[in-house]
Amino acid sequence: RTREDTFGGSRKPIPLRGSGFWCLTRVVVLSTQIWGAGRPVVVLPWFGVGHTGMEAAFEPTFACASGWCRFYIDLPGTGDSLPVGPNSDAVLDAIEETIRSLIGLERFVVVGCSYGGYLAAGFARRIPERIPGLLLMCPGIRISPDERDLSRVVPSEPTAGWLAEVPAELHDHFGNAIGNQTRAVASRLANAFSLNGPTDGSYLATIQSTGYQLSDEALPS
């Protein structure tokens, strides 16, 4: 696969620094890994995890699907992205500014997992005319844990020894977050987690405790 540093037409080049593309915005520098060329698709990861997990999940598929320019963003406080204000509105502002700097006012598809899906739905409320499609995986609808309705969640049926190859510190998280509890799935996710960049734990904890909810969460997406 090839890494593109220009996007054709009126899109401006993005400077390469280290191993990824960086975009200087008015709000913050958000690290963005960019692959391919074509229609823009912005990929947002789950909470506390940089772009690497989503890249590992989606690039095998995009390798067989031409015509898409993929933007894998490290959310503030993860990977190589600096923190912004400790609330989800500020996080969404920073992502929006980054996207605007990268592609201007062009329309773009958004892919989001968990918290990334929650933010993607926030984009759909803010600028619906610019988003022709959403792909949401296990998205947060009501982000505060005490407001979530999990009554229809089907209990998992773990296979014996499914966490045998997973670091002990991930056992509780995997037990709560993974539905298909097999050794193959757990090992694949553990490998993706091992690629994760640095995180600002204090900043992320503040978001979760006081700024997790988007101010327009109650509005329809």
C-alpha cells in the first residue's frame, strides 16, 4: 500500500513528521494517519485508544476497495495528539477543525467505534449536509454509564482459555467489552492494543468524570 501526501485537485499537501501526517489547526495538533486516495472517510477510534486499532481493523478491507482516502485520527490525549478542553464538545471541535484543514468543505463518510461512534453521531447532528454516510460500531447513544440500557445484551459464552494470550491488565476490559469471546478474537485485539501509542490518563479520566456527554446528546441524529 502507498501513503499519500497530497489529495489531488484543490487539496493542499499535508506535511509529514515522523511516521504520520500531522495537521496544524487553530485548536490543537491532531495526529492523522492517511492512506490511499479518493472519497474521504474519517475513522474515529474508541475511548482512550489511538488510531492504530482502527487501522488494523479496516486496512485489510480497504486494500480490496479502491477509491477511498482514509483519515485515521488520534483523538486528543491519545497517540500523538495533544489534549484539548476536557470535554467531548471540545474533542469534537478539534476533530472538526482537523478535518476542515485536511479536506476543506468536502463531504466525508465517518466511521466510529464506541466513543468514536458517539462522536460520529455528533457530527451528523452538527453538519448533516456534509456527511452522506455513517458506519457506527457499538456506538455510545447515551454516553453516561448510568443512562445506558443494556437490558437486551445477549450474555457471552466464553470458550475455555480464551484470555490465555492476553495481558492480565486487559482481562477485565475484554470480559466486559468483547461479545465473541474466543482465543482468536482476544489475541487479535490484544495485538491491536499493543500497537497503541501513549495516552494522557489524567486528561482522559477528567473527560469521563466531568465532560463525557456532548451538550446536544439528546437531539436526534
